[in-house]
Amino acid sequence: MIIERAHEELVAGNLDDRRLEHIRPLVRDSWERSWKRRIGAEDLPPLALSAEELQLFRQQHPLASVMDMIRGLLLPGDPEESGVMVAVGDHAGRLLWVEGDLQKRLLAGEAGLVAGANWAEDTVGTSAPGTAIALGESVQIHEAEHYNRLVHPWSCTAAPVFDPETKRILGVIDVTGGPEVVTPQARLLVDATARAVESELLVARLRSRSSAPATPRRKQRRASAPTRIVLQVLGRDRARLEVASNDAETMIDLSARHAEILLTLANYRQGLSADRLAELIYGPGASVDTLRPELVRLRKVLQRIAPELVPESRPYRLTVPLETDARNVLSLLDRGAHRVALTAYRGPVLPDSAAPAVEEFRESVRAALREVMLTEASIDVLLAYIEIPEGAEDEEVLRLCLEMLPARSPRRAGLVSRIEKLERG
């Protein structure tokens, strides 16, 4: 009872309530993160993947190859009468597989515990899969410790799965059910399953490399050339460059200026003169002499991690494709994958940058996202949009949500309150 009362007080904004002192620090901290993000305590998790997108993600995800191992360890016997559910999600908290006890899956489905739903902590608040990803460690959440009231009847244990070589989070394994799934033994089992999966992935990779036919040294180097280069700029003050090849993955955080230059060159594939690039980075009237030392330093950085990406000069341009997470969001919007695009949107493009090219691109991404929300998005996507900073104080979007919601929807009162607050302020 004290957990439920503490949860009610926190959701109401009473963060100093004495009852919160009795809540486990892990849960209390997660609750506070959830409350500060203004996550609804009774909102269904957004369906981040359509049926077609879900199928595609499953086929391409690294954990697809170990699903039989996960089933064998966590769902022995007849899965539909196992008494528990097993969910496997990706690094962003999107559930790709939900299997196990049939009756429990039917009941849990009403709370949004279904394949394709987004259970990231910054989307639905405290939950075992989402919080395990957020913390990078296994987590157990008992019933009312969930931030979302819809899943208070359930308990769950989850552990992240790490790439055995890069140590990045690949996904998460979750077991959901009654009190039996949050025992110390259950946590040991889920942790052991995650470690077994990581070992199997590493063994499979090593086996694949050792069985590859021998090739001359020059060809072998060519086979290790990057297969994908991505610049992560959304919601990041310092961009991250990710370079993936057939046998490795490397990441590096770039300086603010280097990120601005690379992003600008990625957006101007035709190339730019030195004068024009200097203006786009430093502003009108900027001297080329200011730009050139930065380009020299950038070249040195790229020579170590991705020599193919070193820009050519006269004009300055990239000779290989540079993917950006911001362009991916725009592509998803164009294809009508609104839920996936909103999930992939992690925040403004390089939010602290004052480079003219970045400011223009940042605004174009923000405007494209908002335009789709206003003209094409479904109500559940709109409701997710108003929980991120870009939509939280957008009165036009809030009013559109109010128009689209059913007359008896419990969400209407909260929307009216938010609109009135904006009108007063």
C-alpha cells in the first residue's frame, strides 16, 4: 500500500512526500526521471513498429539468431502454459518478440505489452526492460513499482544484452509474470541467459571469420572497408561518428566544430567552395583562414577511424555516403513511418551549435516533424509527440489532440489544463 501511495504523490508532483523515502533508490530515481519527462502514468506505450516494420526489424536484428536459445532457457516445455511471458527488445526498448503463456499475453496485451510497442524508460517510465537499458544492468520491478499504472498487476526482471565486441547494448531480455519472476533466482537466470547469448554471438562471429576463405592481403583489407558510416547528431552536443565494417565497429565523439563541418558536407553532397563552407560554419564574412586549420585537424581524426571519409578539396566534398540519424528521421517521415520516426528523433540537431548551416538544418528537421504531426499522424503518435519538448508547449498540436480524442477520453482533462496554462502564460 505504501508503494501505491508514494507513487500517487510523486505523479501528483509531491516529490518531497515522506513516503518516497521508503521506495528503493533505483525505483525512486527512475520515477523522478519519468515524472520530469512528463510521462503519463496511465498512457499505453506507443506502437513504434507496424507489422511490416516489425517483420523487417526481426529479420535484421542480431538477436534473431539466438531466439531459439532464449526460448530454450526461459520457456522450457510448452511456452503457452509456462506461466510467464518473455519479451526481447532492441537497444531502443522496442519489443520485437513477446512469447510465452497465452493467457497472460492476452491480459498483458491490454496494457500494451505487445511486439512492436516501445517500452523505453523515456517513453513509458519505470519498467524492467526500459530501466535495464537506461542503467545498463539487470533490473527487477515489482508490481506498483512500475511508473505506468496499467502494468501494476505485473512484475518483471530484465537484463540488457551487450555486443560482445563493441560493448554497446544490442537489446534486452525481459521475463514478466507474477511474484515468481522477481526472485533472486529469476534474476540469476535472466542474467545468465543474457551472458549466454553474448557468448553465442561471439562464437558465431569467430566461427564465421575462421571459415572465410583466405584472400590476398590487399583484398582482405578491402573487405574490411566500412559498410556503414553514421553521424549521430540528434539531441547531442557532441556528435558521434559510428563506423561499421564486416568485422568491427568503431565509435568516436567529435568536437563541436568537426561535427558541424561533417554534417554540413553530408547535407551538401555536391560540394562547397572554401568561402561558402566558412560562411556556413562561422557566419557571413568568415575568413577561410579560420576554417582551414579545423579541416586539417578533422582530416587527422578521420584518417584514424574512417580514411574514406576524408573530404576532398576544390570543392570540399565527401566522396562516400555519410548517413545521419537526422536524415533517417526525415526518410522515415517521407515513408509514412511516423511512429518509428518519432522514436528515432532523440532531440534537436546539435542543439548548442550556432553554425548557420546547422541552425537551418535543425529547424528544417523540427519543422518537417511538426508538419507531419499536424497533417498525417494518428492520435496515438500525436499523444507521444506532445510528451517531447518540441510538442509539449505547441498549442496548435495540443488543440488538434483534443479534437481527435473521443469525447469521453480521460486524456482530455489533462490537455485542457495544459492549453489553459499556455494561454495564461
